[in-house]
Amino acid sequence: MAYDWIIAHDSRHEKPYRMECLRCGETMDVKTPVSIKDYAKIADAFTEKHKNCKETIDTDWAFFPTCPYCGYEDEDYSGFDNDGDTVECECPNCEKEYMATMHLDVNFSSEKKDEK
Ligand SMILES: [Zn+2]
Ligand SMILES: [Zn+2]
């Protein structure tokens, strides 16, 4: 596989066919039995989602609000007006929500929103 942080466990693993991204830590269990064809499709989708995962995501003092999940920098920060504004952002890349705070001069930091 082209991305060495994206692991597809084979059928001998205790969680057969589990997909794992070593960078963001997300795992996905594939329901078995699964056909090779379906599994390839699932693996492709998982790879597509995680191929841009960065090793460590630096969300502080970024030029743009930065998604703490996937590292995507959102250049559209129209929801911010004043220094210290904290705005709920939805990442256009991975569709997760996070909170970002604007520091006027102009930097952003963001943190993961509490997951239920
Ligand atoms: Zn990932
Ligand atoms: Zn994201």
C-alpha cells in the first residue's frame, strides 16, 4: 500500500480486516464475511479519507483555523469578527466539528470539540 501509516489488517489479525490509520488513530472494523471486492472498496475509501492525515497536527497559531482531526486548514474563516472569538467550525475535509479561536494579529488555535 502506498501510505505506510494506513494499515489494513489481514484475516489472521484478531480483528480481521480492520483498517487503521496510525496517524490519527482511527480504526474501522469491517463486517465479516466480506467479499474481496467489497473490502477493496472499503479500503480505498478509508485510504482516501486518511491519506492526507498529518503525523502531528499543529493547531496553534496557524494562519487559518486548522482541523485538529485531519489537519485541514480552512481558509474561509468568515465567522470570526473580533479578537478572541471562538467559533464552531465544520471541517470541509473530514466533516468533523471543532472549536477555533481567533487571535488578532492574526492567528488561530483550535481544539477538538467534546464528542458525545
Ligand atoms: Zn487518519
Ligand atoms: Zn478535518
